[in-house]
Amino acid sequence: MQSASDVISSLFWFNDENDVDDEKDQQIIEQFVHNVEDFSSQYGSEISVSYTAFNLRGPPSNFPDYGDYPQAFVMRTYGTWWDDAPSAQQDYMPQNASAITSQDFVEVSFEKAVYPLEVSIFETYNPGALVRIWARGPTAWMLLWEGEPEYVGDTPRIFSPQIRQINVPTRILRLEFNHKLLPYYTELDAVLLRGKQPPNLVEYMKNNFSYSTLFYKKTQPVVEKGQLLNRIIASNLHENVVPPIVAPANQKQIDTGPPLGDFQSLPDETILCVMKYLDIQSLCRCAQVNRHFNRLASDAILYRSIDLRPYWHCVQSQVLGTLSMRCKFLQKLDLSWCGSHRMIQPNYVVNFLKDSGAELTHLRMNCCKFVDTSVLRAIVETSTNLQELCLRSVVGCSDWLCLSALKRLKRLDLYRTDITTAAAVAIIRSNPGLRHLNVGSCKMISSMDEVALALGGYCPNLISVDFWKSYSLTPNGIRALGNCKKLQELDVGWCLQAGGSGEWLGWLAGGCLRKLFLGALRGVSDRDLRALLPAPRLAQLDLLGVRAVTPDICHAILAECRDLRLLDVSFCDQIQESQVLEWREQYPHVSIKRSFQSANLNTAPNPLFLAPSLE
């Protein structure tokens, strides 16, 4: 007899009459990544392949060598340093977080669909961040493996965890990462998928959805209304799920008392106070207990903050329709990572915002494919009180300028978006209360100086700004930030046009700076850094690839900056490993980083750091 899963699966997977299920026809194949479909962050930029997600394509480039190589995929964070920075964000709904959290993901596809038998991750630097492996089926994501993050030491490895066996082929995997235990950036060299080919590969590939087959004309039959129920009934599954219970004719109905016992006597206010600590999934289960609990678990007061990111793998458009009936007082909403593979349609988001977005003050839609111009306009029209808006990695919107209608923004995250210079400047001018801004890797901003000048002229209370890999930022723009007297965090890493000289650092001198990232600015000298001192609150300083830095200024910084906790001197070719080891003994409270590309720590840095270019 067929199982329930077999019956349901057969409706979505069309089997040709000529298909052969013989095990001999199921060939086991191994394949490396064919394409990178999506990712949450990368150390590299959009105009280069160094340290980018696309380095995962094909076989390993560096393995079994261990070290820091630009041919690998590197994400933006490591450890807990970003959580300790002034720009750190808090979860809207902490009770929703799973026991194993994740900060980053990458989604990869392979040329052929297979029944997965093994997934191997080639890790060439600081391994141990992988926590989940997902596989994309015809209509849903399936969890293949989950495990705690770890740090396994300074050694390369091929990580091949025992994965769950699934009964549908896949050609798309998603990997999730937690970097909190890592001492430095993790680097991935390749991903290998080993599995059995379906008997009729052509038919299965047609039905296995991916970005490359969005416009493929499918040939599977249409499932008519009622067909699913008819197939289940025909299989007699309902007769075997629960044995029939026959009550004696003379048995009297026993009075079991109130359905909830003594809990029923508690005031509604008390029960609601308990329920506010429940996650979304638990609230939905409570709503199914009885009518009393349904009423309480659906109370709008419990839905002021909603975080659906932990459920990205199962949230579909219909979920928004269900939640809209309970979200009359919604203030904070996080849909980050949701909506992959068209699981959420833009029109559902627009309708949800119109129904429930009037009181929104915080909204996160990071890495959401459903965000288009219609969604941006709905945000502006319905959520006029927004204080936080995060749209990381959102591309394809034609009217970013409409966001300038918002007037109360305090945090704006536009990392890796395609916003233009004019739109960014207009939004800044409309929001003088802006405190946190991220415009890192925004390749369509042709003049980042204009953005910096607008910040200096209109946002006196600015606390943090991230210009990461903004190749059009020059010292003229950075000087304007001297007007932001409350500035605590500045990231100008890889802003190469600002690296010819570091004299602008003198404009930032003051006691407020807590985080300063100057990666790859080779023109910064000891004299420039000395102009920052004293910096009593400086806790994080990144000097990666700054060629002119000498041990003298580093020693002065370590001695004078009593709050310093992170110092990165990777690829500073005037600083030797012996000096770093001495500092680590002398200043044990400071985590001093020095990356390397081989076992010989005193070899010359990679040319990428010696002579950075825009190529």
C-alpha cells in the first residue's frame, strides 16, 4: 500500500509510462557547483571575483592548501565583533530564534538533479561555521542536515556530514552559517554534491525548479480540484491512521470538567502575558486547542512584533493573508530571507502592508526577491512612521527615489542594492534624524562623495556609516563626516580612492569613535593614525593591507587605547609575526589578527593588498 507521502508526491511528479525504476539505471554521479543563485553577504565586490560567492563554482582552486586566498568565497563577518559594534541590531522576536542560529547563507545549483547521498564542503580557512544544509524540492525546502557551529583549528578539511535521505531529486542546495566561534573569516573553496541520477533525468529536471528554469514550459499534468482527496481515499489511508474506537452502547459520557482545567479560571490578561513569550509556531498551535485559546492566541496585542526569518523555508504568500487578520497593531516586521523561488508574491506583500502596515516603525526585508517597485511604494504609502528600513541585497527596483517621502528614518540599510546617487542623497536630506546608514557595495552610486556630503550637512546625530567597497568615495567626502560629532563607527574598507592619503583621519579625531575599518587603504601612514589619538573609546581597528603601518604606531595604539579589543594587522608587510606574538602576550585583552596565505607567515602579501585596483 502507498504511504501518504508517496500519494502526495505522485501528484506533483509526472511519471512517463516508459520510466524505468530499476536500480541499475540509477547512476551515482559527483558534481561541483554549476552556478551561485543567491547569497546574503560576501567580502568581495560586484566588479571583481576576489573573495566572492561565485568562486564556489567548479572544482577547488586552493584545497588542500590552508590560508587566506582571494579565489575562495568569504562572507562579511566573523566572531561576535559585529554584534558588539554601535551599529548592532536586535532581533524583533527573540523567542522565535532556533537553538542554532545563522547569520549568512549561500544558495548554489548543480547541472544535474540527483537524489542526494553526500554533500562535501571544501573549507580552506577557519572551518566550522556551517550549521545547516537545505535541498530544494519541487515545491518546498527540505532539511538535509543541521549541527552546532564549531571551530576545528588551523587546518583545511572536507566536511561531509551524514545527511538525511529524501525521496525527490534536487539540483539546488542552500548552506547556512554561524560565525560566532570563529577567530577570523571562514573561506570556502568548493561544494561537491554526490547522488543518484533519476531513471529519467530529463523529466525530473523539467520539474525541479530553479532560477535557470523560470521560463521553462512545464509538461506535467494539471492537478484538478479534488484529485488529491480522491487519491488518498482510494488508497484507504484513512482506515489505517487511527484504529476505529467503538464505545459500548451502555457507557455514559464522562464529565471531564473544563477543557483547560484550572488554567481556565485565569484572567485573559494573565494568559496573554504568558503567551507573549511564545514564538509564532507555538501561538498557532495554541490557536488550535479550543475556541477560548483560539481567541486569545489570535489577539492583536501578541502580534506587535513578528520575525519570520527563522521560517524562511516554509513561509508562503498565504501566511501573510492569515497574519493580516491578527496584525492590527503591528510595529516591527522581519521578512528577511523569505520569498525565495517565488514562494511569496509581491502583490501579497503589498496587500499585507495596506492592511497591517499603518503602525509599522521597523521593517526588514533583507535578501527578499519579492521586493520590487510596487512593494517600495506600498511601504511609503502605508508606513509613514518607519524608523528602521533594511533592504540588503534588494535589486531590480526602478523607483528608489520614492523612499525620500519617509521622514523619520533612524536606520537605513541598503547594502548591495542598486540604489542611485540621486535617490540616496534625497533620502538622507529627508531624514535628518538618521543615525545608522549602510551603503556598502552599492555599485550604482556613482558619486559616494555626494552621499557623504549630505550626511555631513543634514545628519548631525549620525552614529555609524558603512561605505564598504565604495570605489567613488574620496577624502573630500570623508572630511564632511567631521560635522557628525557623535560618529562612533566608520567602515571605509576598500574605498580605494580614499586610500591615496590618510590625512582626512585628522578630521575624525575625537573621543567618540569605537569602530574604524581602514582595510586596503595603503596610503594611510603612522602620522595619519597618530592624529586619531587619543581615542579612549576605540574598541575595533582594522588595518588589513595598510602597507605603510609600522610596529611603532601599533604599539602606541595598543598602549593608549585602553578599550581596544580588536586589531587587525593582516598583510601589513612591515609587521612581522614575532612582533604580533609579543603584542599578544603583552596585551592579552586585545584580539590581534594576522591572516596568512601559507605556512610561512613572513612571506610577502598577496599582490591584491600591495597594489589594489578596480579590476
